[in-house]
Amino acid sequence: MLVLNFILFQIAWFACVLGAAMAKPWLGVLITAVILAWHLYQSKNLSSELKLLVYTVMIGALLDQALVSFNLVNYLYHGWHQSIVPVWILALWLAFATTLNMSLRWMQTRYFVGFIFGMIGGPLAYLAAEKLGAVTITSQLSFVVLAIGWAMITPTLLYIARRINAVKR
């Protein structure tokens, strides 16, 4: 299941990024929706997973909206208004949320590892998306903000996942 979760996340990531690069932002959203449906169907605790999805997309949307608002990253083909974080980025945050209790679960008590993972992995994902034609990173400051943002968000989301999982039903 862990490997499948990792593979499905990669499929969602490529679908969203390549969909945006091809001016079809809703393509990645649709593929991610199918992956999310399967993830929720397989979930042992639907309520906890839904909470984690909501927290993750809210927190992630704040980071990406800041990137949009401060012109640190230009997203192509939003799927709606250019001043709002793109629909396909929100789908990516939802896909990322599916990893927090699966393929990234081992990090839930290793916050420093999550910090480093986010600090390096977050900016690299945006750089890869730029190379594929879905985003434009506007300056070196953008990478600093991405590194700081992801370094804070990743352990925070791992903590939230752990806390949600600890709540007795």
C-alpha cells in the first residue's frame, strides 16, 4: 500500500503539472479526484482522512496564495481567475495529503526530517514544475520563500496528521 500510495501521488503530481503546462488545468484535477476517491474508499478512518485533507488544502492554499500575491511564482492556466491560487495546485495539496498517513507516515514523529524534507523537496517540486512548463519562478527569493514555507508546512502537516490519528472515535 505504501508503494502504491507513492506511485499514485506521483501520477497526480504529473497529471496536474503536465495538465497545466498543456493548458488543461482540469485534467490533473480529474485524475487527482479519482485517486482521492480511491484513497478515501481504502481509508480505515474516513473522518480523520477528510479532516486531514481539509487542513492540508487550507494550509497549502495559504502558502501558494502568498506566492501568487507577492508574484514569487507565476502559475500558468489557473483554471479560474489569475489572482487566485490555481485549481490544479489545490488538487496537488489534496494529493499530498494522501501521503501523510501512508507513504510519509514514518515521518510523523520525525519533525526535523520533515523540516529538511520540506525545505529541499518543496522547492525542487516547483523547479521541476517550471522545467515542465507549468510555472515560472520569478526570482531567487522565490526559492528562499519556498524553502522556508515548505520547511514549516511539512512538519506542521505531519503533526496535524498524527494528532488527528490520535483522536479516539
